[in-house]
Amino acid sequence: TLGTQTDYRDGEAQTDPYSPEYVVPSGSVPELLTLATLTWGRGLPAGLLEVEMIERAREKRAWEATLPAMDNASHIAERRKMMEDMERKEWAFREQEIEKLQEVRLEVFKKLLQRREENQKELDAKRLDDHWQNHQKAKEEKIKKIQHDCALMLRKLIAKRKNVMGKLERRDIIKEYTDFASQTYAPLSRIGYFPDNNSERYVVKNFYLNTFAGLCELEASLPDSVTQVEIKAPKPKYTTTKTGFIKRSARLEVELAQVHQ
């Protein structure tokens, strides 16, 4: 009632069919021997072409049986005429086969050419796309640079238009303190102001932390509990009860110590 399935099918493990030895009796020509040239994978199992070949061989054997004997001149001439007609038919059939093969090859060549053209078109399209992308990146970078230069020139022109006549203007203190982008809140280094030079003025200077006398005074003001540490000895753990029994926690600690060892 149970079945198993291997990793391979029976067809994958199957070898070529076995062809045993045979003996042909004298005086007999079996039709099966006409297919001795066909092997497994090369004509077998038989398809439409092999069936047509077998039918033509049968027709040719039937035609050979109808040939007249070569006993007189008239029979020889008739036999030659029949053989010439058969040879013409065979050449015509062979020409048809050649034409079919040429048509098949032509179709294969057409498909190969079409595939090559498609691959070439895809490659050309990819190259054009990459080229277009590179041009687009260069265009965007150039546009950004132009916009940056334009904004810079506009700011310069606006600054020049504030005082076209070159007159002296009085300082507007209220306007400077209401505008958080003015020189009062955000001075520029290009006009001679360097904010890192006076960075030490914001450092907190404490007498009790920066001088030895201040540290001594700070230490004297602290209580004794800060400077003198009081150490309390731990109380020993009692492993036995008042009645003399060992506690369960003590037994567990001994077992854990043995397991750890």
C-alpha cells in the first residue's frame, strides 16, 4: 500500500533498447532488414519521414518485381525505358527534398537575422539611453551652475541698488536688532569679524574648581559622610535552622557548586 518516488524518472535511467542477434534463412529477404540502418535516436521511433521512406522502398520493390526479363532486345529496351523513368522520378523527388531543406535553412537564417537585428536594436537603444542620460546630467549641472551664478549676481545688484548715489547712511539700530540675519546677530568674517577669537569669554570660571584654595574650602564645607566612607561588614548567612536542619537554599547552592566543578 506504500509507494516510493526516486529523484529520477524511469525515462532518465532508461538505456537504449537492446537489439538481439538474428539469423536470416537462405533464400529469404525480410523487409525488416531494410530498416537496419535506423537506430534509437536516429530514425527510431519512426516518424512521418521514416514512414514515407518505408512506403517508397515498398513501391520500389514492387516496381522491381514488374521489370521485364533481359532475354531479348525488346525487353531490354523496355527495361531501360522503365529504369530511366524511375530515375527521373527519383531525381525529381530528390530535388523536392533539397528544396524543402533549403526552405527550412532559409527560415532558420531569417530567424537568426531577425534575432540579431533585435539584439542590435536593443544594444543601440541602450547606448542612446545612456548617452541621453549623460547629456541630461550635464544639462542639469549646467542649469544649477547658471542658477547659482544668477542668484549671486542678483544679490550683488540688490546690494548696489541700495545705495546708488553712494551717499552715507546712518546706522539703523532698531532695524539691525529686529533682523536676525543682520551683522549684529550674524557678523561675517569678510568684514573683519572672527567669532573664534573670543570663544573663551563664554567659558565658566569658578573659584572653587580652578584654584587649590577654592578646592580646600570646598572640601572643608562638605560633611564627613562624603569624605569618610563607612564600611559595614556583611552578616554571615545561616545555613541551618534553629532546629538543626539544613535549609533548602543551602543544599541547592552545594549542588550547583558540584555541578559547576
